[in-house]
Amino acid sequence: MQHVCHMVLIGNVGEVKNVDPRKKRPTPHFMQDKVTDSDSKWLPAVEIDPSEVDGALVTEGKWFTKKVSNTDHSIYYLSSESNHTSKILCRSDADIEEAQYEGGFKVWDCTYHLMKYLCLNNPKARFIGKKVLDLGCGNGFLGILSIYLGAEVVHFQDYNDIVIRNITIPNVLKNLQKCSLPPEKCKFYAGDWKSFSELNSFKYDVILTAATIYNSKCYGKLLSVFEENLESSGSVILAAKSHYFGWGGGTRKFEDYLQQNSKFETSTLWTCSEGVQQDIIEIKFQTKDSVNGLSS
Ligand SMILES: C[S@@+](CC[C@H](N)C(=O)[O-])C[C@H]1O[C@@H](n2cnc3c(N)ncnc32)[C@H](O)[C@@H]1O
């Protein structure tokens, strides 16, 4: 992932029919006042009601399926190339533009690694009856997988409301329809992590997050979501590259950051060292035993 590049790479993009986000709601999120955070401006968190979303995206969309490894499930998702949408969001031709567009239209590799890991490693215990947050969800594959694996409540958060409206919500509604589950099972949020917890005090058993730690400037607010929204016995499962060239963040830097914070402990669940190393790590609140070195 490059901070500045000259191609707009939007793979697996939902078919954004008649996309003009300015027509979708009276006050588009990206036109609202932004929250100043160091040298950047970030949009405040908002909840998005799925009933506001154009139903034609679900009924008339061009649907693709992705078989989920080791299960009988296939995830339905919208797909097409659409540079149109990214051009609305990015002033330059970048795949991510800080605080403007954070890359949610594309499905990033880390998500596929994490999906496979979750399916192969005790999925029932991790998901049945659990409250799950797909943080920095993009297309929402991790949250949708959680629904198929038996989660009771699944919430989705992405920085860009245009991603939530045009990709995440249609994808989630289509998959809920497929397994005859009610839309009330899911909630959707857009905006910056900094104000997410002020808007939403819900506590999750599991927070899933993939390709979200490239920008170390956001580590403080990401950690505050973990602190405020994770159940005391819950866990964050995070998938990321060990290092993001051009950004400087990655699992190594994030683990160092967590160590300084001292509230959390981490363990590496999976590592792939082909090409740029990718890791899946689990993050939990420290317990008295883990502080005293007594945990297994
Ligand atoms: C590279 S995309 C990854 C999308 C998806 N998880 C995947 O793996 O396909 C990074 C995601 O992190 C989220 N994100 C990054 N910085 C954020 C911030 N400061 N506040 C809220 N969300 C942020 C965005 O929603 C964006 O979709």
C-alpha cells in the first residue's frame, strides 16, 4: 500500500448504480464539519440507517459469490470496477487519501487471510451467540462471515459513508436475506474512530479488523475503540502486514505501541512470510495473572 501512487486501484468494487452520493442523503457525510486531529481533518462518527439505502442496489445488483474455506457458506458481494466513486473521494489518484478516503471499496489481502484463519480455528466457540464488530469493514466480509458462523449481533464500521451505503449495507442485506435473518441484527457506522466510542458505547466480544494499522497517527484512537468497546473478556483479532511501505505502520510498530500502553497483551496467531510478511494477532486486556506471568 503506497501513500501516494498514480493508479486508482479499486478491485472488487460494488456496482455503484447511478452513483451520486450527494443525491443519497440531504447532508452527505463527507460534506459535514470535520474533526481536527493533529494536522489532518477527520469526519465525525455517525450511525447509518440501512433503510435509507437504495434498495435497488440489493435487488438489481450484479452479485458474485466467494466460497468460504472449510465451510458450506458462500458470501454474496457486489463487484465491478468503479473509478467513478473513488474519484469523488480522492482529490489525487491515490488508493488511500488520509481522512478523505481510507480504502474501503477494495477487499484487501489481509481480510482473506483472516477469513481463512477464522474458519479453520474453532469458529463455533469464537462466534456462536457473540457480539461482533467489523472495524474498518470496507466490503464487510469479516462481519458477514461472523453472521454465517453464528454471531448474534454484528456491527460494521467504515470511515467513508459512501462505502457503507454503496457496498457494505447492500452486501450485508443480501447475505442476511440469503439466510433469512432480520436486518436488526446489524448496525452500521461511518466516520472517524476518535468519536466512534462517544456515539456507540456497545461492548463487543470480538472485534475483527484487517488492513487498518498502516497509519501510525491513528493508533491512539484505534486503541481507544478497543478500550471503550471491547468486553473485558473479549478479544480483538487483527490482520495486517508487518510493515506498510510508504506509511510506516504495521504489526511490528503496532505491537510496540500496545506494549507502551500496558493495558493489553498480544499473541501472534498466524504469520505468512511469503512476500511482505503478514500477521494475525490477538489482542486482549491484560489480566492480573498475565501481568504476573501466570497465564498459560
Ligand atoms: C485499507 S482499508 C481495509 C478495508 C477492509 N478491512 C479490508 O481488509 O478489505 C482500511 C479501513 O480502515 C478504516 N479506517 C482507517 N483509518 C480510519 C480512521 N481514522 N477512522 C475510521 N476508520 C478508519 C477505513 O474504514 C478503511 O476501510
